Amino acid sequence: MESQLETRQGAPAAPKAAGSEHQETLLQQIAHTYHDLVAAFERHMGITRARWAILSRLWREETATQTLLAQRLRVDAAAITRQVKQLEREGLVVRWPDPQDNRFTVVSLTPSGRRFVEELRSARDAFEAVVTAGLSEDDVAAMRRSLDRIRENLRTLA
């Protein structure tokens, strides 16, 4: 007979706390928090999370191919292309064929794109300070370790 803490696949199930029948699971709570966080972030920053991810990655790396951006950001290549084209029309990025392999497109921030990201970085920092208010450095460190562990566990499922 299967243990109460075992699933049919043999992996341990999370133990249920007394009176938790109507309580969200940890994964539900993480998902809801993520969706709330993204919505609040976009309102605060005045830019979508997807666009911010591209711009901030380019700010850190100077240049990248669209393929590399898609891989690093874990996004579909077509979505990256659409976003980058829009950012290019707005004068925030510039694109050109990779001189080593013209199958790839290289992307970089323009000077105005770099200034835009630098301005938004302070807004991002202010947002993070509000969101993490009341958490100690130990709380934040523990949360980072826990989220890292969850990601490691997810990789074992792949």
C-alpha cells in the first residue's frame, strides 16, 4: 500500500498541514505572487516585463544575437523578434546581421536606449525596495536559497 506521502509516481508528496484543505499550495502561492508581481512591476515601470528583460540584458551584455536573447530569457525566438523590432522603431536598440554568420541578427542598445535603461534601473530598485519592505537580509537570503532549490528540483523533471 502506498504511503500517504507518496504519489503514484513514487515521489514524495508535500505533507498536509492540519486545517489546510482550503489553503493554497506553495506552488499556487508562488504562481499567484508571480502574476501579482509582474502586474505591479509593469504598472510601476511603465514598461512590460518582456521589454524590460530584453533591455536590461542588453545593458549588461552590450550586444547579443536575437537567438541568444531568446535562449537566455527563455522566450520564443519569434517573440524576441517582435519585441526587438518594436524597440528598434522606438530608437532604443539597433539591429544588424552578424558579420560572422548572416543567419543571426545582432542587437545592441542605442545611446538613448542605454540612458533609458539607466533611468529605469533606479525605478526598478525603488520597486524592489517597496516589494521587499519588512524582509530582513536573512529572509531574502533564505528566499533566494529556496527558489534556487525549487529551480534545481524542476531541472530534474526535464
